[in-house]
Amino acid sequence: MPTRRDFLGLALLGGASFVFAQAAAAGPTRLTLSDAEWRRRLTPAQFAILRTAATEPAFTSPLLHERRPGRFTCVGCGSALFSSRTKYDSGTGWPSFWAPIGRSVRTSRDASLGMIRTAVACARCEGHLGHVFDDGPKPTGQRYCINGLALAFLPGTA
């Protein structure tokens, strides 16, 4: 017969499970660093892209032609952002994907350069990655046009 101690143990376990499930649903733990810390961690070009929303020149990223199975991660914090399964050649000159991994990215309105676009940032470190457009392939119809210098590639299972 279950005791009061058994009941309390199960209740605590259930509560902890709920808290962990809520944290996972909320997304990754935020990484916040000072500009000086970011500058130590990143190259000047990576800093310009991730921290000031710069854009690398088209057709310059070695990741543009990366075809192996694997994951593309944020060069700033290491979060897994895109699977190689969702990468495709958009012809734009930047690595393109039709979907991110889970809730790994966040989007916001970008009214710079005299046009309205949707900016894409890493959900963990809020580093600028690129933009998303509604002219991509099925199944999502989206094109995540991402700066290759904002990404690192980890070969293996996608």
C-alpha cells in the first residue's frame, strides 16, 4: 500500500517534470555577453554580422556548398539552428534553409535599407543570422537566407 511519503515523492517528481517541460517549451537558455566578450569570442566579420546585423558578400561562404549530413549551429553560442536536411540551393549566394530546428530562431520586423523584411536571430544569444522570405520550396514555402559567417557546421546526423 502506498505511503504518504510515496505520494509526496511522486508529487515532487511530477512537479519537477512539469517545470522542466515548461523550460524546454520556452526555448533555450539565454546567453548574454558584453560587447567586449563578444569581440573576444568572434572574428571582426562574425561580430559585425551577429551583433550589428551586417551582411557578408554573396557567394563568399564555404558553407554555401556544404552538402554533407549534419547540423548548422550558431557560431556565437553553439546552438543547433538548421539541419542539412532542410538546406537547399536558392541561387541567392547565401546558405538557405526551408525550416529551422524547433524554436532555435526568433524573427522580428526589419525596416532597414528602405524595405520591410523579417530578420532572423538565434533564440539563445540573439545574434543576427539573416532574413526569412516567403519564396522558398515546399513544404514550408520559406527561405531562411542565412549569413554563412554566422554559422558553424557539425558533420554527422542531421
